[in-house]
Amino acid sequence: MKNFKYVDYLWDEKEAAKLGDDQIALFLYRSNLLGSDLRITNYGGGNTSCKTIEEDPLTNEEVEVMWVKGSGGDIGTLTRQGIAGLYTNRLRNLKNVYKGLADEDRMVGLFNHCIYDLNSKAPSIDTPLHGLLPFKHIDHLHPDALIAIAAAENSENVTKEIWGDTMGWVAWQRPGFDLGLQLEKCLKNNPGIRGIVLGSHGLFTWGDTSYECYINSLEVIEKASEYIEKKIKENGSVFGGQKLKSLPAEQRAQQAASLMPMLRGLASSQNRMIGHFTDSSTVLEFINSYDLNKLAPMGTSCPDHFLRTKIKPLILDLNPHEDLSNTETILSKLEPLFKAYRQEYGEYYDSCRHPNSPAMRDPNPVIIIYPGVGMFSFAKNKQTTRVASEFYINAINVMRGSEAITSYTSLPRQEAFDIEYWLLEEAKLQRMPKEQPLSRKVAIVTGAAGGIGKAIADKLVAEGANVILTDVSEDALNEAVKTYKKDQVTGVICDVTVEDSISKAYKQACLAFGGVDIIIHSAGLAISKPLAETTIKDWDLLQNVLVKGQFLMAQEGVAIMRKQGFGGDIINIASKNGLVSGPNNVGYGTAKAAQQHMTRLLAAELGPDKIRVNTVNPDGVIVGSKIWEGSWAEGRAKAYGIDVKDLPAHYAKRNLLNEIILPQDIAQGVFAFVGILDKSTGNTINVDGGMANAFVR
């Protein structure tokens, strides 16, 4: 076991032994280990490769093939399907047709003429950087410590001071074929080096085996990290020292949750965004420092950073203790800041654009800093905004290291623009799949741990929404959350009869995703008793969960929607029983009727806010519905004079379509309102197979 302090040694000899001499499998194993440590490289950052001897399918001759991470991939999750296989000699022969820096974009298209593996992922722009070097295994990484050295003033001298003649150094240059030639030249001029530092960019290291390459990368990063920490200790402080004291953790979370819907509304002036919040110690050290206003406007250095974070963040001019209760007052302070940011971004675009540059993209900030509280990010989906936050934390670490060494330097604005608006980058954006109908939307679903609520959550997630699942059962909620992928949902214990519990659920919605767009009140229970047997406890329970819960969810949620300023949807799951006078149903039917009329009242009130309020009425949802697991089923069977086991058939036969109604059918009704009927409010969709006595007109 190797001992490292600043990176994690994760190589498992037993796991590696299972891969035998499969060099591609070992290269993927190494890649995944490196990508699992965000100090080494962030999501989607860097690339790795290996070279093997394969049989040419046309000549049967042995040829060298380079396997490299494909365009848009992530080394932490890299698989065989995410790499490209190219003839190494063909790639090197591209030197014969390369015409200089103006020819860079054409060269990327020529990579396709070098493909060996017809199942290859599209080769990335960094392909020649690996191909023009002779080593069997190569890592190109973006470690915070190395970028700190690469972005430091006098970076070349610092590299020499740390590693002597064992490391090469190449000045900043936009990735492409010529940069590959510069690496080749650096190696030729410095034979025997173990790696190369790329100015303002990152690190190249290599080895004869996957393991040797892995160890080499870790050792180089470790040495850089040790050097930086030594410098920080010598300086006695970072970022000029602490200027501002953070609020306590709970107060930070409360301020962030109160502010995020307003920030989300402003950041969504062109396209609706999903939010993310972090108040890690790394973030707080930076945003509370004396040097914040010096360093943040300089912008980031590594291309991978600013492509995801924009050049620089927006710093809020708000006191950490600011009273955020008056939305109008706070927006009057925030709106000029956003306006100035957009204007400055427009000036950056206009001053740097080329005749063939793509149109200016959304000028709103991605990273927003609230000194004393934390850092927000806003992007098109949760993964993108979380990754943007992680990349800016990498940028903070870079600034921290560079300032400790000498001083931090950022890319010139023109260089940054040429990366951000690179035609190849634009082409990659244009190839992105079409967004789903509920992409960029945030939904909160009560009673989401099972039955109808879970089916609704499943449907919303499948259509692209982020969902906050709430339920009173912690065990059931945890099991439900496990069925989704990272960044899709968050789970919150919530009793809809308790104001504070609902407030906490919405607070989590704001912290996790920035706000809320869709409110689904699906929490419910059913009690079937005749008038004489219905107790006050029965009555109060039904009214509290179904009616009071719906009221509280709407009241708290509408306040957030108004802060955001772009409307929303409230869907209440009621029942056919609110329309039909059935037997032994006075408590349940009355509560469901109250839900339905509250929907109409709220639709009338909230229309000017562009908040649509609608009802979905299920009937006979027996399969998969939790309310049919207890006494409700017995009560309904008794009311109809049949056995419990005969209920599904009874309910199916009595509707006009003779259909069994499933939770997924109710979810489809919800989606119709939130995903299709965007000009419908105060309406009811019956999902009951057709019950003539429940027709609303």
C-alpha cells in the first residue's frame, strides 16, 4: 500500500489481477480510480489512454492501436463504450497534412480517418496529445494542485523548482493538434522526463503499464500538493485572511433557502434553471476572504472550469444577516446586480467575437456568491449545476495554491472566449439530445413513498423533472429514493398536517434544486364508515391530511412560486367520491369534495400569477394503492355487499370502459396537466375508466 496524504491510493491488486493482461480493461480500471477523486480531476475533465498491439482486419498484420477517452466522456465512469480506438500511425501521419493553427478544426474531422474500432466513441480534441507521445499508458488530468502551479505567475520556474529536470513544461495553448506537436517537441528536448505541466491547463503523465502510469500520476500530484501546503504554512494565511465571519450552519441554510427562489427567477430570465447550494469549508474560506473581490473577477484559468462556470461569478452585495422576508425589497437589490452582470457579459462577447462566432449564449451568471452564507450555481439540470459548483471549487483550490506560490493568473479574455465559443464546442452543444418535456422543472410530491404518489414521482422523473419525494414513513421513503439515479430526486420526511414539517420540506426543495414549479398533493388515506360509526377522530384525520394538508402545501408553495416569478402548477389528487354520493362515505367523500372546491378557488385566485391549479380524480385504484391494504377495502366491500378479493373485478366492471385503473394511469393524468395542458386551470380530469355519475358536466 502506497502512502499518500493529498490523493487517495485506490489500486486493488486483487481487482487488477482479475483483469489479467487485458490492457484496455486495466486502462479503464485506472481511469475510474483517478476519476473518483475530485482533487485529481472533476466530472468530464481530463482524459486517459493506452496503446495496444492489434490485428489489422484488412491485412492481418500487427498494428499499434491507441484507445482514448471519447468526446464528452468522464474518466470516473468510463466504460468500453466510451472510448475511441485509432490507428496510432495514421494519427501521427496527420502531421503530413497539418497546415498550422488555422487548420485545427479540420484536423478533428480527420481523426475519423484514423479509426480502427468501428464502435468507437467520437475522438476528442485531445486525441493527438496522446497519440503523438510514444508511451503505452498516458494520463491527462486536471488536478487542483497542478493547475495551481500551471496558473501561477512564473509557472515554468516553479515547475523547475519542484521537479528539477524530471518534468517538462509547455506554455498555454488551446487544445488541438498543435498542442500535441508541442508535447512531442517538449519530450524530444527533455528525454527521460516523467510528465509535462501544461501552462494554465493541467498535467500529462505516463508509464509502461497501467499501474506505473497510475503511480506516476499520484506521485507527481502528491509532490505538487506538498509544495503548495508548505508555501501556505510559510505565508501564514490564504486569500489575504478572513474578512467576514460565516453565519452558523443552520442560519446559512435558512438564508440560502429563502434567497434561492429569487436567485433562480433572476438567473432564469432567458431559460429556466435548476439550482445547487454549497457552503463547504473550502467555499467559505474563499468567499469570506479579503481577496475575494480581487480574485473572483479575474476569472478561472483551466478551460474545463470556465466552460462550465462562465469566466467569473456574480458576487452578491448582501449582508449575511439580511432580512430576506420582503421579496420586493430584496429583488430591488438583486436586479441591478444581475443586469450589470448580463451587460458585462454582453460586452465581453461583443469585444471578443469573430465574424463566424456562434450567437451569444445566456448571459446570466452560473456561479453566485453570497459572502458569509455560501455559493449557488444555476444550470439546465441538477447534474450540470452540481458539476459547475464542483468545478468552481476546483477553481478556488487553484487560486488558493497559485496565490500561495507566487500569484494567480487567469486566461486572457480573448483566449477564454475562443474556448467558450469555439465552433467545435458549439457543434457539440448542437448534438445534445432534445430536452425532455419537464426538464428544468422541480416538483414536490406528497405521499410519494408508494402507490399513486410513487407512480406520479416515477412519471415526473421519467419526463425530466427533479422531484422532492415526501412521506411520513421514513423507511418507505428511503426505499423509494433508492429507485432513482443521482441528481434526480431528494427525499424529505413530511407530515402534511404540520406547518413546520411542510416548511422544512420546501426548504429542502429550495436548497436541493432552487425552488419549486409543480406541487402534487397525493398524500391520503381513506376511512369508509356510515354516519353513526364515523368518529370525530376519523373526521379530523381525513380533514387534516386531505384538506388542511392541501391548503398548507399550496400556501407555502405559492409563496416560493411568487418569489421565482414564472408561475407553476398545483395538482391535487382527489377522488370520484368527491362528486358521487356513495354509501358509508360521509367523512372521506366530504374531504374529497373540499379538495376539489379548494382547487377551483385557488385557480381563480392564482391565475394572475400564472399558477395553474387542477384536480385529478382517481377511482378504484386498488392494485398498488396503499389505502386498499387496510380497513378501507373491507369497508368498501361491505358497502357493496361483496368480498374484498372481488373488489378489483367489481370496480373494473362498473366503469364504462371496463378497465382496471392503476397508479400509473393517475400519473398520466398528472402529466397531462403539467406537461401538455399549459393553458388549463380550474379543471378536473377523471381517471376512472368512465363513471357516468362522476361526469363533471
